[in-house]
Amino acid sequence: MIRAGLAFAAGVAVFYSLPAPLPLWPLVLTTLSVAALAWIWSWPRLPLLALLGLCWAQIHACALLCAPFPDELARAPLMVEGRIVSIPASTGLATRFLFRVERSLQDDQPLPFRGLVRLSWYDASTTIHAGERWRFPVRLKPRHGYANPGGFDFERWLFEQGVKATGNLRRAEGVERLDAGPGSAWLTRWRQELAGHLAGVLGESRALGLVQALTIGERAGFAPEDWEIMTLTGTNHLVAISGLHVGLIATGVFFLARWLWSRSARLTLLLAAPRAAALASALAALSYAGLAGFAISTQRALIMLAVVLGALFWQRTLRPYHALTLALLGVLILDPTAILSYGFWLSFGAVAVLLFNLGQRLPRRDLWTRWGRAQWAVGIGLLPLLLFFFGRASLIAPLVNLVAVPLFGLLLPLVLITSLLSLIPGLTWPLSLTADLLGWCLDALARVATLPWAAAMLPARPLWVWGVATAGVLLLLAPRGLPGRWLGLMLLLPLLLIRLPGPTHGEVWFTLLDVGQGLAAVAQTRDGTLVFDTGPGFPSGFNAGAAVVAPFLLEQGIEHIERLVVSHADRDHAGGLAGLMSRIGIDRIQSGEPGDLGLASVEPCRAGEGWIWSGVSFRFLHPDDDGERGNNASCVLRIETGGHSILLTGDIERRVERRLVVRLGSDLQSDILIAGHHGSASSTSAEFLKAVSPDWVLFSSGYANHFGFPAMTVRERIAGLGIPMLDTGILGAIRLRLDADGGLDGPWGWRERHGWLWTHRPD
């Protein structure tokens, strides 16, 4: 059974590791051929199960991949009709929700598009509820997010949720509520009403987000700083309703129901107490999962619990590994995309580690010793996975969870009971007291999270290092009688010591990051790192400095940068400054508008200033103390090594371009030109292009942005000169390398080389 389950899971995993779906008929014929062989011999049965897993995953994924939202309709004015299927979440400026499109039209003509979309509505005056049917005028775009090394894969997350497109409402006119009833989404409507009730009771309480997360699985109100605290302490698994939560509720109800049932002789004659307790436990787990909206994590927990309770009810002896394998099969049959979830790997990995470390050993009498060993096993066993997925892991998690998990086992029922009691008029005070208790717990975790050694960061490593580290962890957790267990520590050393190679003398590794409608670039040399602009920041609190630039630098093993150049103070170039500074140390900051950044230590860029890092030359060409403001105050920087060069122009416009041509002439020549102002028609003039004479022009712009950048006139002008163009909005981050011997590797786009099934590849 174990081999069969793992073979099926391997087939699902292989499918989701492909860059594109396999051709249908060759796959079907191959599967039928292997099935015919398996009918005769036994050896092809495992390959057949793997093929069946692959086929099932492809069939399931076809719902999203076979009928995607078309690129040609990106940001086109559309009218859609459908139903709200999630709890609307307010971000302060907008309300976001999932909307299932049942009918779509363009210019009153029906379109074939149907499916789930994620909408933002910038209208605080209108209250919407889950389950309502609406007609909305919208602008949509395909499932698309930033594509950068080390960054969050938003497209993968949307794919997991079954979302085909994202967008926003165009205007208030034309909006119409078609049906106020909840329809089939009555459970989601009730969860929304409960969320509103909790918000009304707790008001501005810090624990509101935590209470909503624990009761209904809604984390929209959870403060980002509190989430960071729980991540640093390794307790964030206590927030997302998962196997631990469902298991605690099911276990508590099981023992309570068994005790109560056994008090009645008549009931025990009707049905044995353990079997009755199993039914009650399953019902309680199902109810709690429903309260959480049957999230993917709760679905996994329900299936795992159903396997265990089913064996108990039918009085079957089920080996632990067989139970885990059945649960794995159940999850992947129900939803193959679950394998893309980090929670899938962490939850099954935690159970597997506990079985491996504790399953074959006699239990100790000391409860705390057993509990401590369990926390040690999970902490060390999941360390490679956490570092591989997130690039960091909490070092204090085993110690914190030693206390936090039992405490949480007491607090979770208390939160649920007091939340339900608060529905009774006059009984809101127990919930308020519980929220105060949760607030004190968060304060305690915040103090622990400030410890300098609370968490470890780890940059990218070669793939073989992760395999060796996993072997080392398994060796450390092996039974004590196994000789050479200490060698597991030796196998963990490559994880600490081996790093990916960096630039050599005279080399510069250049990355134009994908930050949407903005600019951020990184130039790495052996002796220093330069960051040019920090990307945009938004009133919602999102900024590219913390979300894109810092993760990229940390993945490269860069924990501080020698020089940051903020070309000018516009939000799309300087908006990520605060976020970047909160995560990365910076030695020196320069800008074309130093007084507008709100920092005291910013120096001005000055034409003619330059420096050299390990044979790579950096030189400012603008501004030249001419009193320019805004776009034309942008720092212009030229990077040169080995006879090749890169020119970064910020947002300068034609007037400054003409002055640079007059002043520098042929000295402007560069192999790579980062087009000014994201490809606006106000920049990249014909005379400037001729003076620079680039081999490549790179644009930093947002996909389907409402400015229409890069402008058609600019693209036609560049194409007329026979110069190839690349755009971050299409290709994601654009990377290239220059070396001291005149070699140029690239440029190439991140989506080209690191695309997956779910990766959007714009036409």
C-alpha cells in the first residue's frame, strides 16, 4: 500500500514540476499500454499508478489551463455577472473578494469566459455580502504576478485557489445587485456575519485578527507585524486552521463523548462507546472545518482524521504508515493541486517525522520528556523544508512550541466557546477576557521574537545540498541503536558552508527586477552591491522594497548593500525605500532629489562622480547641478566592464536626453539601455537612441498597465533601428552578466527559464 500510494503521489508531483501540460493522446496511449502490461505482469503496476497520478493531475488542472482568461482581453472593459463566493476583505482602500463569473460580455456581446476571478472594489460606501449575485463592470487580466528570484509566487497561490483572472471594478455606474440571497454560499455568508459580530465585540483589540483566524479561518484582519512575530517564533502554524486545530477539537470531543456515552448502559448496548465517540469526533471535526470554510488545510486534516476514525469505528487495525498513505491518497484524489501548498508538505512531513522518530520506540513515563522529544523531532526534521521553501527558519520554535502548543490546546476551545457565547446578548465579556489573554500571549511572543538568534536566514543553495541535508536529518532522527548517527551532523555542514558562486573580479551580475509599474535594479560585483531604485509603494502598505528587492538580495546571500541610488523621489522609484531599509542594511544612499526622501543621510548624485569595484566602473552622468526637479532630476548611471556597459536613465525626458547627447556624444554608447520612464513617449528619443546605440533595450513596466507603457511610438522607434527589446511586464526579472574578458551572458527573462505550469506567459 505504501509503495502504491507513493507512486501515485510521485505522478502528481511530476506533473506539477513540468513547464507545460503533456500532449493528451500520447499520454493516454502510454497509460493504456502500461495498463495492458500490468494486466499480465506485476512489475509495471507501480509505473501505472504513477501515470494515473499524472493523468489525474492533468485532468484536474485542465479546468484552469484549458480555458484561461485570454491575453487580448487584458484590461478591456467587460461586464460580468456572477456570485460572490468568499468573505469580502477590506484593506482600507479597497474590498477584495472572489467572484465566480457565470456570464461575461464585451460591448453587450457574450464571451465564453467563465470561472473564478479575484476582484478589488474601491468603493467604501457599498456593503457587499458573500453569496450575493451582482453585475459588475470590470477590467480583468490573466493570473499574473511579479516574477523574481526569491520572491513570492503570486501566480502559484492564485492557481492553488482556482483563480483564472484578477481585476477591479471600472466605475460605480452599471453596478447592480441581482440577488441578495446567499444561494449555495449560505455557509460563507454566515461566516461573514460571524466575522462582523466578532469585530463589533472586540473593536480595536489586537487579538481580533487572531480570534477571527481561529474561529472562521479568516486571516485578513491579522496584523502583518503579528504574523512576523509568529513566524520568527515558529508559532504561525497555530494561526492557520489545519490538522492541529481539527485534531485538538476531534480528540477533545472523542474523549468527552466516550466518557458520557459509557455512563449509560442502554447506550453502550446500542453502540460501543469508542464507536459512538468516533462518530461524535468526526461530526465535531466536520463542523469546525465548515466554520473555517473548508479551507484546503482543513480538507487535508479531515481526510487524515477520517482514515483514523474509520479504522476505529470498523475496528480495523491500521498501521500508522498505512494511515498516512491513505490520507495522502485521499488528499491528492480530492485535490491534486494540494501538492503545491507548502502546508501540504509541512503537515505530512511533520507526521512522517514523528512516526519515524517515535513510532517504533517504547513510550517514556515522563510526559514532558516525550513531548520535548516530539518537538525536537519536528523542529529538526522540518528544518530543511522550511529553509528550502522560505529561506529562513525559527531556531527557537522547538522551545517555544514546547509551551505554546499545550497552552494553545487549552485556549482554542476557550476561544470557540466564548465566541459562540458572545452571540447571546449580554454574554460578550467572556470573549473580551479571552481576547485580552490572547493579547498577553502575543506580547510574550513579541519579546521572544526580538532575540537576535530567534531565526536563521539562508540564501540559495545548490540542489544537492538539500538532498544531503535531508539524509543528515533522517540519520539524526534514526533509532539510537543505529551506529554512526552522529554523521548526520556532518551531512548538515554543506547546508551551512556551501554557497552558490558569486561574481569574480571584473564581473557584474545585473538584474532588472519585476516590480510592476516602477523600477528596481541590482548590480552585483565581487566587492560590492549596488541597488538602483526600490520599486513602488502603495497606500495599502505594500511596497516592492520589502516584497521584491529584499527577498531577492537575501536569496543571493546579500544582507547589506554598499550603495543605494534612488534616482528621484517619485513613488514608483522611491516607494520601496522604507521597506528595503527595514530588512537590509545600507551603507550609503544617493539620489537626484535627496531632500525629498525624508532621510537625513542621503547624498546627491553628481555628474562625473564615479567609483570602481573589483574592476567594474560606475559613473554618474546626470544630474549636473542644473536645478532640475521631478523626472529630469533622475540620476543617470553607467556601469562598464570588459568593454561592455549598461546605462540606467531613471525617468529623464527628451530635454535632458538632448543635453546628454550634446555634452557626451559617443561617450553615451552602451550595450544595454534601460529605457527612460518605463517606455513613456516622453523619453527614449531618436537622437538619444542613436547616441547610445544599444544592442538591447530593456523596459521596466507593469503587465497590462493603464498607462500603455511601453508606448507604441517608442517600440516602433526602437524596432525601426533593429534593436531587440525585453520587458519585465512580459518576461519577469531580466538578468544578464558582463565579465572582464568582454563576454555577455543574456539578457534573459525569469519566466523563460523558470516557468511552471501555472506561470503566465503573455503573448
